[in-house]
Amino acid sequence: MHDERRRIEERVERVHTQRIQPAIYAATVPFDVEAWHAPGEPVSFEEAAAARYQPFAMDTPWGPPWGTTWFRMRGQVPAEWAGKRVEAVIDLGFVGDWPGNQAEALVHLPDGRPLKAVNPLNQYVPIADPAAGGEQIDYLVEAASNPDILANNFSAPTRLGDVLTAGDKPLYTFQRADLAILDEEVWHLDLDLQVLRELMVHLGEHEPRRHEIMHALDRAMDALDLDDVSGSAPAVRAVLAPVLAKPAHASAHTVSGVGHAHIDSAWLWPIRETKRKTSRTFSNVTSLADEYDDFIFACSQAQQYEWVRDNYPHVWARIQDSVKKGQWAPVGGMWVEADGNLPGGEAMARQLIHGKRFFIEHFGVETKGVWLPDSFGYTAAYPQLAKLAGNEWFLTQKISWNQTNKFPHHTFWWEGIDGTRVFTHFPPVDTYNARFSGEEMDRAVRNYSEKGGGKRSLAPFGWGDGGGGPTREIMERARRLADLEGSPKVVVEHPDDFFKAARDEYPDAPVWNGELYLELHRATYTSQARTKQGNRRSEHKLRETELWATTAALHAPGYVYPYEKLDRLWKTVLLHQFHDILPGSSIAWVHREAEAEYARVAQELDALTAEAVAALGAGGTRVFNTSPYDRAEVVRTTDGAPAYVEVPASGSAPLTDAQPPQPVKAEGRVLDNGLVRVEVAEDGTLSSVLDLRANREVLAGQGNLLRLHTDLPNYWDAWDIDKHYRNRYTDLLEPESVTVVEDDPLVGAIRVTRSFGKGSTLTQTITLRSGSPRIDFETEIDWHEAEKILKAGFPVDVRAAHSSAEIQFGHIQRPTHTNTSWEAARFEVSGHRWVHIAEPGYGVAVINDSTYGHDVTRTVREDGGTTTTVALSLVRAPRIPDPEADQGKHRLTYSLLPGASIEDAVAEGYSLNLPLRVADAAGAPEPVVSVEGDGVTVEAVKLADDESGDVVVRLYESRGGRAQGVLRTGFPLAGAQITDLLERPLEEAEADGGVAVSLRPFQILTLRLRRAGVS
């Protein structure tokens, strides 16, 4: 047989695209269209309906960046269309085919009910099937002219990312608003051809099935009358029917399709636009569910449901109905799909608590898994947190983006730092926006790592990132691929059903221990530093407010615990932990609003804390310690003077000058407090840090060396820092001044000022206090660089085999060597409040109050010793997608802690991030809780969410070893329960004068304490 592949394939392609697809709509008549351009921010349907509209013609430009135009469309179905399937077809002037980052619209009926959305891949609105003829159609269409921030693949900065800088030039030209007849036979033929053509080209050339399909397609083209595509379509489909009917092989891989619409809660659009995106996508999804009874849609992010509930009650009712029918599956159990590394431990717990509780309360559904496809790496604390929230499985996708190493598993048990395992799947289709293309189905099978152990994988299908969701075309593809030779079998099912089947068939799946590190997007630990600082401050202020509000509720008559306010503030913080807000990868508008929100949260929390402390009584001055550790340190009084105080963990003490251990001396460029001696060089770096307790020099080079690197990644500017950043840098070694600015027995400080780069300035106050070996670097930066990153490095004379970095409820160890490509790929890593390096007998910690990114490297010196360098990433200057990212002023503090154990690092991390509070108070009761026993650390103290008056305490083992202790209460204790994260009882705990606790390494324990005399 002659090889005619090229002729046949080119023939099929041309006829398909140039004859068949244009015939899908058999006849059209235009709508009469009028327009009203809404001024400013979006308006309600009621306001739009009452506006005055002007005639609007097709091919007319419309829509300034971030604008809203309402279109009134009126038409009548022709009488001769009776019995036909009639639809509206609307093309706003779409650019490209990505639904989420351009013009979108929501179609309303005259009574205000949202009907369906339109986007480039979903332009139709169903009208009648069959039509009676003569129907009057009247729509109000809310069209958003969102700019295409992704234009040119992020190749250049754009001012379109903020309404303040985007201008007012129209972005789109309206193309089409028609009533149309959908020719169902032609439409189905189009889909038959799509599925068969894509299957054919992804089969090997040696496969008989490929040639069978090819010749069937050739015969089908012979059966097509080019002058009567509609009339001949049934005959063409009959030719193709036999090859579409051949069943899949018995051993074929099974792809479990789950409808999905990834909607970033903010990214290349602001939060206000996401609220509208949810209404558009969810309208489409519920409309599709009405059309396909085998359709199932998985949707996460309780925050987005709440937006729809509050703003689109008709859509909310349709969602509730779909949930009842089993076609809509709430998943994920989190408030938003948060970043997987940066939220603090308690915040990550609250993500799960608030998310799961929302779905339980509003749908009677308890989600069983963590659905987090698109985050930039995943903390090793997740398995335990997932299980404690009642979850059975975990899903992610993003690890497929690894830059260096291919992740070895797709179905596996993920083991966290405490030993908890959760069944995890990583879809081999390598996308969470699948559409069941031939290429995707081929990749899912080829890529699947568990061949021979498992035989199924999951594919989230539907357009996403900016929403859109599944389409009827994707559902039709799924139906054709349900049992088709040459393809994996496709079954649309609930993700819970997939995970149960996958676990049953492969219970001994391999184990991955530790973090799921993404070998890409490492700059998300640093970009948009003010957003990250706002998150860190908010998390700690929430802890502070909850502790003192609980104290006041227990002991201050008349005080009312602020349940509603705390709930609202927590949800605000959780929203901004979304995986494109907290990582710093959103447009300027998003981060401008985030900074404003964090300021508002801080102001409100400070007021709530002050109110709680004031309720404890006035008449004196006390110091309040929110940290779970006893503290003896220098505090600033209300007039700025230093005082040395001793305050118990989670308690308070009078502001009386305790006797400091030894005074601080500030002489020349030397600070000495009897514990450490710090020498500042003429260039402003540290020339020496002598640990007087160990008689040991800590540094092996210039300490606090500020290094300005060129930082131009290959792609994804706000997301990525590529390894070549290390190759070009400038050390900041020419200070404008080095001056002693405080010389007090309690505090010594030296200030270093610098100017550098494109007009940037930096002022650091190097501070040493009485009684503490911690050296603080209080830093003010006025940053005006572009495509740069600023790091602060500490070369330490320690041979450390690994570094330890704090993560949620514990810490993770990472090798300091680069023996393999896996270690070499971790050239920039994340941590929370501290990084610790040590050799047997001696350790050093670097602590911070707002930074997350860092690197740890080591070199061997000529003297044979080893230098281990910890370098914190302070601030970056990417230009895409926000051309002004990080520009302006920053205030942050980081610290060097010589002679530190892990426990010291934990305690000082809390201390730096939870400053002592000085307030007017006559007295205070005993701490709500206190702990006897090393390694048992209290993370949260609050009243139970059910408003029962019970006290809830969350604690964990923080050193990485076993711990035993006793939890004492500052109130009469009637009983205690061990609970899950949602405060539901798991078992009773003995409470005889206290609660005895025994913890494995990094174990999290939530205790619910019943108060005597409270019913």
C-alpha cells in the first residue's frame, strides 16, 4: 500500500477547518444592541437596568482597561426556525483563546437572573431546543473589558496592571451578537473529527489503529458534500461510527475526569474582578450540569462560594441544587487555595478549619481531600494538618513544572515531618486545565510513573486560571473517549471516588518523605516584601488578640469575646494568603490593595487587643508577653526609655526594673554585653562576633554583608530567581556613616547608613541588649532598583551537614552539600522565623520578622575549616507583572543568635515576632495556660468557635524529639478533650490538676478545656 498519510491528513484538516466548522451555525440573524458604559467600578444589575442606553453597532471599539459596559440585546426568533435548536452567539472581540485574561461577560434575563457567561471558548447562550418560532429575546449583558496582561508572554512590563495607570483607550472591538441555529449533526461531526484526528496523530506510525483511523477519515471526506455540509453530515458520521465504536484495550489506562475551573482569587486581575469571575464560571457550570447528567464538577475555595452567596443569590441557589444532585463536588476544604509554603502554622490550620466548616454548614458536605493544584511547593507540615482536619487525600499538579528533576511518582504516600502520611496524587496529564485532547491523553499514559502498580489517574478538565470551566465540547470529548481503542478510558467521576479506587488498587504505593519542593518560582519567597510583611504581622497580631481576649473573657466581668470580628479578620488574612497574592506574583492593583488591607487589619487588631488588656483593670503599667516562652529582656516603655523585665510565657508582669545580668558597653565600633562582643568594621560589616560564653569566634568572614545581585530570570520575573543571579553582584562596602547612636547600660546600638544603585538608601541599626546574645539588625530600605535582589549574608565558622529552617509546627532539615541535582536545585529555599546551622556542640541561628527566602552554602577555607553561609533575601525588584514591585520604603529586622540550640531559635523567633506590649493595667491573672516540660510549645489560645466558653489550646513539639509535659490552666478546669482541628472531640484527656501531654516529634495537639462552673 502506498503511503498517503500526508495527502489524507492535509485533506482532512482543510475540510474540517474551512468547511465543517463554519457550518456549525446554519443560519443567523443579528440582535439589536444598545450600550451603556458604567462609570468607575462595577454597578448592580438594578442600576444598570435603569440606565439610559445608546444604539451600538458591531465592529465598534468598546471597553477601557478594567471598565464595564452593559449591552442590551433584543431579538426575535424567526418563525421559520420552529423546531430548531436556537442559541445566542456573542463575540465581544475576543483576543486569542484563553478565557480568563481578557473580555468576559455575564448574560442576565430582564428580571436580573444571571443566565450564562460568554468567553472566547464559550460564546453561546441556549435559547430553545426545539424553538417554537417567534420567541422574544431580551438580555442585559454585563461585559468586563479586562486587559490582556499576558500579552506577548510576559516579555515586557505593562502599566495595564492597575486601574490607576492603565489609561482609558478601548481594548476591544465588538464582533458579533446573533441569534443562530445550531446544526447538531454538523456540531457532532466536528467533535467526531476532533477526537479521531487527535487520536490518530498521537498514535505511533507503526500502529495499525492509526492507519485504520486515517483511511476512515479519507472515506468520510468522500462522503461529504462540500455544497451541502449539513445534509451530508449524517452520512459522514455513519462512515466514522465503526472506528468510534471500537472498544479500548482491556489493559487500557483509566483517566478519571473531574470538571474543574481554576479561578485564581487574584492574579492578573483584582479581587473585585474575581467576585464577578465566580458568577460567570459558576453560571456556566450549573448550566452545563442541566445539559449533561453525567457531568461532575469539583470546586474548592470557600471564599469564592461566599462571594457568590452574598452577591449572586440566584447562582448560589443553582449551586446548592447541583450539590444535592451530586453533580457539584465541594473539594479542598480550605478558605482559599493558599500558598503552600508561606502561611504560618496556625494560619494553615485556619485555612482548613474555615474552609471545611463552610462546606459542612452550607452543603452538609465534609470534604475529604486537600485540593491544591497550583501552588509553588508544599510544606512538609501538610500531611499532618490534612489528617487532623479529617482529610484522606491530597492533590497537587504544580510539581510537573520542575526545572531540573522529574518528580518520580504520580500516586504515592506523602509523609510529613511528624510521620503522618496522606495518600497523594499528582496527575500525569500535567495540567489542571485538561480538555481531553489527544495530546493530553497520550501524555497521561506515557507520563504515568506507577505503571504495573496502579492503572488510573485523575485529570481536572475545564478552562481555568481566570475561570471559564468545562464546556459542552469537552464533555462530548469525554463521552467519545469513554471506551475507544487506542486511547485511555475516560470516566467522569467525583474525586473521592477516584482516590478510593486508586488507593484500593495500590495500597502499597511508594512513599515520599518531606517537602514537595518546586524547582521553579523560588522568588515567590521574596517578591512584594510589604505583602509578606503584612501577612507575618497579621498572623502574630491575631495570635496576640486571641490570647488576651481569652484572658479578658475568663477574668474580666462584662467583657465579651469578639467572635465575629476575629472570624472576619482571620478570613481577610486567609484570603490574602492565596497563592498569587502572598507569593507576590500578582499585578500592582492586587498588592496595593493588600497593603491597605493589612494596615486596616493591624489597626483593628491593635484596638481589640488594647480593649481586652484594658478590661483587665487600670491603675498601673504592666508588660504583656504573647510568646509561649518566658522572657527576660529589654523593653521600651511608652516614653521610649529601655527597661529590663521578666515576664512569664503567655502572661504579664509589672513594669519594674529587674536587675540586668550585665550592662552593655558601646565603645567606638564595639558592642559588648558580657555574652557576646560585636565589632563593626569601617565598611559597616561585622568584622567579629565573639561568643564570650564559648570563647569562640562566630564569623569566618564579613558578617551582615549586604550584596546586590543582578536578578533577571529567564522567564516569570516575579516568580523566578535563576541560579545565574549569583554570578554578578556588588558588595555594599562604602557606608556614608558608622555611628554609635545609643550607649545605655541596657542597650547599645551602632547605625550604618548607605546609598547605592539607582538612588536607593539603606539604614541599619545594629543593636545589642543587656542579658541577650541576640544581635538585631533593624533595617530601613528606600528601594529604587530594577531587576536586582538584595541579600544579607552571615559566613559562620561552623561545619554544618544541614541547615534547619522553621516551617509550620516544626522545622525541616536540608543538606548543605550539592551531591545530587536534587540538592543543587534547592539553591533558594523558604523558611519562617529562623534558620539554624550547627555542628556537634555549637549552633547559630539567623532570625527574621518578615522574610522567607534564603540560601545556605558552604565552602572549605585554606586553613581546612568550613564556612557555612546563611544569606537572607531581603527585597527584589522584578518588573513583570508589576513594574513597580517593591519600590519604595521597607522596614524589617533580622537577627544573629550565636551559640543557639534549636530551642533557642524557636524561642527567639517568637520573641522577635511578638514584641512585648506595655499597657496601662493594674493587675492580671495567671496565664490562661502554662506548660511544664521542654519542647512543648503553645501555638494558639482562644475560645471555642461554638461559643460554648470552652478554651481551645493548640500546641506542638518544636524541637524534633519526643516531649512530655503538663499543661496547667489559670482557671478552674472541669475536663479536657483531644480534638481535631475543627474542635470536634477525638478522645477524653485526663485533667487532674492539669493535662499531661506526650508528643512525638513535631506532633500537633489540639485540646479543648472545659471550665468549671460554665454550662
